[in-house]
Amino acid sequence: MKQLGFSIKQIKQLLNDHNGSESLLLLFKQQLTENEIQIAAFEEQQQELKSLTKTIATHRIAADELTDIAKIMNKESRLTSLRRKMWLFGFSILLIEVVGIVSAYQFKQNNFLSAMWLSIAMMLVLVLGLTATLTKYYYDQVEHLCPNCGNKFVPNLTTFIFSAHTPKFRRLVCPNCHQKSYCLEIAR
């Protein structure tokens, strides 16, 4: 029982209990719940440590900069939150597209061609406007870190939009070392 994580007090209560199997079952269920809570906390801690390890390895942090770990962790959590917002707004834009296409189709089926074209035009204006706004918002929230020299920089908006990228990196030319590489996106 001790090896399963039960306290001496719990074991003693169980040994003195006359309804042993029912009490044992309740005690096991309680211990399972407590273990699940601890496992979830450890998994969350592991994810934070992995993320921080990646960030520190990528940022090439000097020993005197380690006092800024709280800042780095804060930036990582802000960037994660920003990306979640981007997914949410992106899904909203997709929903607008689907509604626009379905309504245009319905108007066409009912031979309301002017309403169909109006529906398509409104959808395009909304989608393009929201996409441009969302892109600019994201651009204003991030900067990039050169993996070669460790320089933080913000490319111009056109370069930002048209550069090859992954969810966490963007292929840019560093203004400091002039090397073209995949630079890490970090929160400003």
C-alpha cells in the first residue's frame, strides 16, 4: 500500500475498518484521482520545460541573460496565445467563406443572379478585409530571431507576407549577418 502512494494514516484507517473491501475500493478511487491530477501537472510542467529548452537553445542565451527567463517564458506563452487566436479567427473567416458560397448557391438555384453576385462580392470583401487585418495584427505582434547571429529583427510587411514559412519559422534574410535562413518567430 505504501508503494502505491498511500499514507501511513490511510493504511492504518483501512486496517481498522470493518468494511475493508468497500473502503479499499474508495481509497483506490481517491488515490487514482489524486494520481491523475499529479500526472496532468507533471505533463504540463514537462511541456513548459520542453518549450523553454527549445527557446533557450534557439535564442543562444548568454549566462548573464538567464535572469530574463521569466521574460522568455512570458513571450512564449503570449506567442502560444496569439497562435490560438489566429486559429480561432482563421476558422471564423472560413465560416464566412462557407456561408457566402452556400448563400450564393442558393440564390443561383432560385435564379436571383444579382443577389448571387452581391453575396459573392460581400463574401470576398469580408474575407479579404479580415484576412488582411489578421495578417497585419500577427505581423505587429511578432519579431524574428536569426539562428546564425542571434539578432532580433522585424522584416518589412511585404517580405513577411511572401516569405516561405512553417508555423514557427519564416525564411528571411537577417539584416545583421545577411544570411538567409529560417528565423524563429517570437513575441515582441
